[in-house]
Amino acid sequence: MKILVINAWSSSLKYQVLDMSHNSLVVKWIVEKVWVNWSSVKNHKDALQSLVKILADGWNLDIDAIGHRVVHGGEYFKNPVFITDEVISKIDACSDLAPLHNPPNLEAILACKELLPALSQVAVFDTAFYQWMEPVHYLYPLPIKYYETYKIRRYGFHGTSHQYVYEQLLQNPNFTMKKNKVITCHVGNGVSITAIKDWKVIETSMGMTPLEGVMMWTRSGNIDPAIITYLMTHESMTVDQINNLLNKQSWLLWISEISSDMRDILTGITEGNKKCALALDMYINSLVKYIWAYAALLWWVDVIVLTAGIMEHRAIIRTMLLEKLSWMWIQIDEKSNQDEIESDTLISTSDSQVAVVVIPTNEELMIAKETIKLTNI
């Protein structure tokens, strides 16, 4: 039972083969700089050709099905689905909502359909995990006609990551704490926080696009919307320039003025760089505000789950965050709270009123599990 998992971005293609009889990684590749002028890889079909050649050259991987990560499924999809012509059409219809993501997702799907036609293909959507939210949580305070006409609403992202760590929390026999009210925090290059009660998502920080919510490495997160029209008026900025500013030139990079990489920020702080310290303080405050707000929505919280790059590899960031949540009677277990956490780990003490666990995410494994479930291989 081997599943090929494909994650296509605008300029890269990542793929893994997982053996689902052991939930283990067999092999993985990444093709970068797709579309770059000097690159021989001009599109995702070219990138997938290299995989087909590998399969034909005797790797004998015996792939049973393909699972695709698709970023935006709009309101069409609440669950993974077999990829049909109708599904392809609906993914394409969501491209306006995710112009940087859905087109390359589609290109990879169409390339697989041509190059590997004998294999079933399954689409697993980042947005599907959040399609059970109630209107009170997914609607924006805008005239309702814009939702009815354009489906402007909160969709949420990183759904496969949040679903994976939530399921790990529920299934891990070592975690015996109460788990009815959970806040999951995916903190990597992108950041999203999700409130979950009894499996149902209550609310999530990312919105119609991944730009909303917590400050991120290059994304601004929440700002006063009037700033946009102010800059367009006073700086004569175009829509594309504003979009570039908010998505690629904000927070860590432009507050610190040295880097968008958290490792560089932490190094800058040790060297006495005040702008790096300011950027990190803003970041922690942004995380804290969402966790506090979601604790209120849930009427308290049983477990906070920390996952993704920063939270899996930086004890100092976890410590700074949890110290600001000490009013929730969280005590850190210093022996468990190490820099590199590679397996599910409880980092709060037994007398903490809110448990805190670090669960390394595995979105590819989640996609493979969903593919297996649907194909019934």
C-alpha cells in the first residue's frame, strides 16, 4: 500500500512515497525553481516527468494511488474526493481565491492524469477541515450580498496539519488529559491557530486567504484595513504593490530589517539587535492574543498543541509564549521542553491546569491516510 503524495507550489514540486502498511516514508524528492528562465523545468509536467522516469528505471515502488494537496476547495469540498473532471472544474473555480496555489495544484493533477493514467487520484483540501464552522464564525461583517455573490468568508488553511496533530492528540495513549477543548497552533513560515471542541472546528485565524491572522515570517497578518487605502493614496501604490507588501514584505523581515528567518532573528537578539527583539515581541504578542481569544470562545481550554517548524525546534519561543499564558496556570517542564522535539511530547507539568503538548506535524502522512481511507486499498 504505497501512496504518492504531491504538493505543488508556484515554483516547486514536492513529492513523497509513503508505505501505509507501516506509515513510513519510502522516498521523497523536491524540484525547485520551476518556471525560472534558466531552468530546464518549465512547468509541473516537466517536473513530474522526472518522477515517471525514476519509476520506469527500476525503482519498483508499486504505487497504488496519488494524493494531492489542494490549498483551496471553497465551499465545494468538506472531505477528500476522487479527482474527476467535475472536481477539476471546481478546483479551477476556486483559483480566484488562491491564485498562487490552486493553478499549480491543478497543473500537477493534470500532469498526473496524463503521465500516470492508471492510478486513482485523490484531492485533500487545506480548507476542508474548517467547512464545519458555523456562519457566526466564518462570515465577515460585510454586506451579506458579497458572501452570496463571491463567497467572501473565512475558509482557513493548514487544515491537514491541524487535523493531523489533533488526531495524534486523541489517539496517543500517553496523553491521558481531558481533550474536549483544544487549541492547535501551527507555527512555521505561515502561522494559523484553530479552536476545536469535540472534533468540531469552532474558529481559525486565517481567513479568506492565508494573509489574515497572526503575524508571519513575511505576511503582515491582521492590520487596520484603512492602511491599504492610505498607502494607495499617499504612496500611489498599486493593488499589486499592496499585495506584495502585505504578503512578502512584512513582519519579521521588515521590522527586523535583517531577515525573515527566525534563526537569524534569535541570533540578532543575542547580539543586542533591538529591532530583532521588537519583531519577536510583536510575534509572541500576536500568538498570545489569538490563544486568549480562543480560550474565551471555548469557555476555557484543556490542551494547547504546538506544531510546525518554530514550535518543534525552538524551546525559547515556546517558553516566551507560555510565560505570557501563565495566568492559565501553565507550568513548563524544563526537562521536556528541549529545542529539538521529534515525537509527541508533553511539555507542561502534571499540576498545570492546561496541558501543553508539542506534536510534530506530518501533512504528507495525513494526505496519504485520507487517500487510503477513500480508495479503500
